[in-house]
Amino acid sequence: MRIATTIFLTDETVTPVRLARELEQRGFAGLYLPEHTHIPVSRRTPYPAGGDLPREYGRTLDPFVALGQAAAVTERLTLGTGITLVTQHDPVDLAKQVATLDHLSGGRFTLGIGYGWNVEEAADHGVEWATRRELTRDRMALMRALWSAEPTSYEGEFGSVRASFAHPKPVQAPRGPVVGPRTLIGGGAGPKLFAAIAEHADGWLPIGGRGLTESVPKLRAAWEEAGRDPKDLQVVPYAVLPDPGKLAHYADLGIEEVVLQLPPAGEPEVLRVLDGYAAFL
């Protein structure tokens, strides 16, 4: 099982360069970074985990800039977002960012996407909350048009793009309906999410990894009903606090990668936690 990590990198934590080097030297598989452009002070949306919103949410580094630094100082470490808030980006610009990072890293990028939870943050980007899933689907389709080998136009409900020259291209070859880098969708288990995964992704990023015994068979059924090859489905438990029994359970479910949560801390504390996680490599 590949052991990757995630962390809220901020202006107060270990740096992307230092962390990436340590991860690769120690044999970890990857680094995934979350995204929040800003956190409105007047937010009324409750923090999904309950209680006060942790400080790091309002100090998060831009994941593409941070991952670009990580890519430049590593050769094997995979790089991912967990997750990119697609609705909060211009899709033409985002397609270029994604393709450039994947190209410069030699195909090491995973695009983790999601629908978000912070209504006020999304609203400042002009997002209508009720249609955010449909907007995400539409923008992903537009980006796939730009990533296609030949100039391809797209006309959608929320946006369009002319057939265009758009290079570089993501490294990975198309997989069924999926064009672009490895794409995983985060979110809670349910028919809407599983339908989206089967339609335009490579798999699922379930946060915390709970309830997979019941959820994974339902996802596999939706995947196969959409005509996707069962062996291609990827389930990557995300932001996991590990123990040997949990990882053994994931292995029994056929899971090949897990993303462990690191604390949003300075270098000494992060390296101490990495030393503990090394037992799972």
C-alpha cells in the first residue's frame, strides 16, 4: 500500500520544499494539499467537524504554487490536491495550471476535486450554492476539452470554449471518459457522488475513510453500471489517522493508497509525526 500524506501548509508551518524533500527521502508516496482562497469573517456556515474553525483554514497556501515548489525539489513524490474547489476557478485558467504542473512534474499530479462546504467563501466567487455540483461537472468537461489531443470545442450550461491550441497537455493518456491527470472526487458517500465519479473521474477520496465496507460495493456497482472497467476504480482514503488494523482493513478492501494527515505545524513537530508514520511504510 502506498502511504501518502496531506497537510494544511500555511505561512506558519514547515515549508513545501522542506516537507517534500523529507517525504521523498523517507520513502513516502505523495503529498496532497487542500485549498481555501479565503475565509469570510462573517461566515455562518458551520465547520463540518464541529466546533470552531481551526486557524489554518484562513492561512492556507495556494496549493498549485506550493506543489510547484515541491515538484522542483523531488523526482518520485506524487503531488495532488485534496481538494481543488473547481467552482472557485476560471476553468480555462485552471486547465492551464493543472496541465503545466502535471507536465513539469513528469505526470506526477493527481487532481483531487470537490464541491466545498463554505457557502460564504463560494459566494464571493460568484457560486450559486444549489448548482455547485452541476457547475463542477460543466467546468470539468470544459477542461477535458482543452486537455484533448486535438482542438476541441465545448458548449455547456455554464460555460464554453472554442476549439483551441492549448499546451502543454497532461501526461497521462485518456482512460475511458477521463481525459487529463489522475482525477479523484472527494465527498460523502451517496448516489450523486458515485454517479459523478463513474462519469468523469478515476476514483474517490473519502475523508477519514469511515464506512468503506458498506460504501465501496455501492460505488463499484455504480462504476460498473456506467460501463467502467472494475479494475480501474481507485479508492484513496484521505486525511486518515492510521493504525495497523485500519490499514489492514483498507488492504482487504483492495485499496492501494492511503493519505495520512499531518499536523499544520512547524518542521520539528511535522518530522516527529513522520517518524511515527514511517512504521507503516
